[in-house]
Amino acid sequence: MLLVREIMYCKPGKVRPMVEKSLAMAKLMQKSNMGKMRVLTDFCADRYWTIVMEMETPSLQAFEQMMEGQGQSEQDTKEFENIMKGYHDLIDHGRREIYKVEG
């Protein structure tokens, strides 16, 4: 099992809109049986305005397939695109971390 962390550093004042997009995406992922995603915001971090999205995946291949939208209906794909429209305007930069879950 792998833990994938998407760490996004938002522009000042843009955390809340990104949180709303992330929560909507998490809801859609769960509805589409793509797994559960947690959304976290910084209480204390390297930088202000940090948002983290965490999800577990059985393998890198499964993660890749999820990122490609495999298994999503056409309607869910369009809804996902609509949710994430304009998110680049909210983000300064980000990174991805992938960890092996040991226990």
C-alpha cells in the first residue's frame, strides 16, 4: 500500500477556494469508487497557505490509472474537469510525495 500526498502552496488568500475544490474532488472520488482522500490545511508548516491532499493506493500502477481517469464515467470526468477548472490561479507551486505504508 502506498500513501500519496499532494502538497500545494496556495497564493495568499486562495486556500479556502482550493479547499472547496479539493473537498468536492474527494467527494467525487469516493462516489466513483476511486478511494478516499483526506484534505488538510496547515496549522504550522514550512510555508503559510499550504493544503495537503492524501490518498492511499495499492500500487503506482493503480495511482497512474486513477490519474488517467480510468474507471471514471464520462459524466464523472466532466464533473472532475469542472471542479478543477481554474485551480492553477489558486496555486503558487506544489509537489507530490509517495510513501510505502509499513504498518
